[in-house]
Amino acid sequence: MPRYMMLMHPADFPAAGDPLPADSVAKMMQFNEELVQAGVLLSADGLDQPETGSRVRFEGGRPTVTDGPFTEAKELIGGYWIIQASSQEEAVEWARRCPAEDGDMIEVRPIQRYPGDDA
């Protein structure tokens, strides 16, 4: 069955050290449980604050490292799910069911398959 990655692009992150709102966490855990019960969830995780990340860019044959925080919030990823679904439409429908906050965005992308890939 095809696999898809759902990438959460949050509208904003809580300030470093601030806990995530308990009600939002509970809603997201319930959504994750729905994915598990449906047998489609393969993996999921939230990511730490952007301040803790690093980016490695490659230009001219040389890597350049930039440590967070990053100014372009629209490029940030707050977490991900890897699901299996029969089609892009089914994967998008799962993303539509996510209890996301106003301004959040979920990008749904097929995971590339390679010759001989049994997944």
C-alpha cells in the first residue's frame, strides 16, 4: 500500500520552555489514536523548538551550517505522520481530520518508491 508523509507546518510555536496547551495535545493524541485504530499510522512525532535545529545547505560543493532559530516561520515543520493509504485522496482526507489550529497547514506528500521496494 502506498505511504504518505503528512508534514505539519504550524502557524506558530509556543515560546521555548512553554508547555504545549493540554487541550491541543489531548486532541492531537485522539487523532493519532484514530489513525492507529484505522490501521494506517506507521510513524508520528512532534519536533522540538526551531531554536534547537540546524540546517545544512549545499552550494558550490560545500556544506554550510546555520543554527536556529530560523526567520521564515512558513518553512518550519512542527511534526509529521507517516501513514499508509490507498490513494493521495485518502491521505488528504486523513489530513483534513486533524485537529489543527487556525493558520496551521498540513502538507501531504507521497513517499517515493524505488524498484524492489516492498513497502
